[in-house]
Amino acid sequence: MGESPDVTALGSRVFLVVVAVAMSSAAAVFLIDPPEIGNAKTQPDMRLLAARIARHPTDWAAASALTEVALDARNDTRVLLWHAAYDHATRLAPERKDPANAFARAGFFHWSELSEQDQRNVMAAYAGLLRDPAVFARMARPIFELTGDLSFLQRNGPPAADTVASLITFAVSSGRFADYRALRGELQRKRLEEFKARTATKTPEELVDGFPNPPYHSDAEPLIKALLNELHLHPLDDIPNRRDVVEAIADYALRHGLGPLDGLEVISRKPGAASAETQIRLARALGRGSAPDPAERPGVAGDVW
């Protein structure tokens, strides 16, 4: 039988001291000379970026940075370098947005210098990024002004009513009224889809609060009918936060003979839910006359409603 290994307290202390010294040394080396890969700071100088990639061929961040500045070069190979850097960055980081973003940014800034095929390449690279609502909100207008391509933005933007509403604004401002009319129909369809999806998780008050802003015209009528039908099944128990929406919905429904209105009954009698005029009109339509519920009238007896 051999001797047992040294597991005394002294041996343990020596081992821990050695480990601590080794870790401190490694930390000091890291702080003095941090590794190049993983360093977020990439220089915009093409020669420095190319040298960095030569030292670290798997540095996708440097390849992305080189993609973004390649077209700034003043030589005949800049387009080839732009493509090569993008291809390299994409192979290294296929799931990251940085390579496509860098490729497209460079292309947008040099748009008039690109061939039609390269312009299509830029749009194809950027298409996936537009699904992000924040990216779409920031970039949709510049892309439309650059390309005039509403259909591209409609196909690749977030699949939401807000996307279509933005495109309607672009169409109107550029005088494209045929596109405007087509998009109005699409907006109506999207809003109905989103409203039906919200009914499963939102309270009646939240449905009113999340309703599109007034004023309402004939194209909003299907959505108003859908809300009134939902409130018929699940009436309002309290006053929604959006008095402007309540007023506009009640006014439109009363002027156009829409119903059922019983889901809005609380609006006709709760103080502050709507203007006195709207409450009186709504109460009459509900067969309650023009006076509010005495139990819920504000003020003291003798006040005029």
C-alpha cells in the first residue's frame, strides 16, 4: 500500500495560494494586453481592419466593420472588397444582424454608385432586419425616399396595422393615391385581425383604450361594429381611460345607427365618462330617457345635469 496523498491543512493552503497567484497573473495580463477578438472597438480604418482579419480570420466583428467601410475606398476593387468582407462575416456569424446591417448601410450611402443587381442585393440583405418594429420605425421612411418601393416595405415590415398605417402616410405624401386606396383596405383587415386577437386576453376597458385614434370614417365602421358586438357580450364595468375614443365611438354609432349599444350603458350614467350631451344621447338610445341614474349623479340635489 502506498502513502496517502497530502491532504493536510498546510497542503491545502499552499494549493490555494498557488491558484490565487496564477489567477491574478492571468487577470493582469488580460488587462494589460486584452485579446483582440471580442473587443467591441473596431477601428474604421480599412488597412487596420484587414490586418486584424489577417491575424484573426474568425473575427466576424472586424469583417462586419470592413464591410461597412469598404465602399469608401477610392479604388477599382472596393465593390469586390465590400462583397468579400460581407460574405466572410456572414459565414462566420450567420445568425447575427451585424453583417447584413453593415452591408446595407454601406450600400445605402453609396446607392447611386451601385449596379441594379447590387441595389437588389442590398435590399435582400436588409429585408430580414425590417421585421424588427424599432428598425422599421427608424428606417422605413429613408428607404422609401431612397427607393420608392412601398411593396418591399409592406412585404418585409412587421406584420401589424401600424406598418400599414405608416405606408399610407408615405403613399399620401407622395401622391400615390391608388396605393393609398389599396392600403386603406389592408389597414382595415389588419386592425380587425388584431382586435379579434386582443379579445381573448384584454378586458372590455382595455379594448377601448387600445382602439385606434379618432376621428372615425366609413372605413372604421367594421371595427366599430366588432367592438360594439364584443361589448354586447362583455359590457363595460368601468370608465375606460380614453375619453376621446369613448366620445368618438358613441358619436359615430349614434349618427350611423350602429348597435348594439348596451355594452356602453355605463358610459351613459357614470360621471365623467363622456360629455353630458353624449351621455344624454346614449341614454335616450338605450331607452332610459335623458336623465342619468340619480344614485350616480354628481353634486347635490337640484343640480342641472
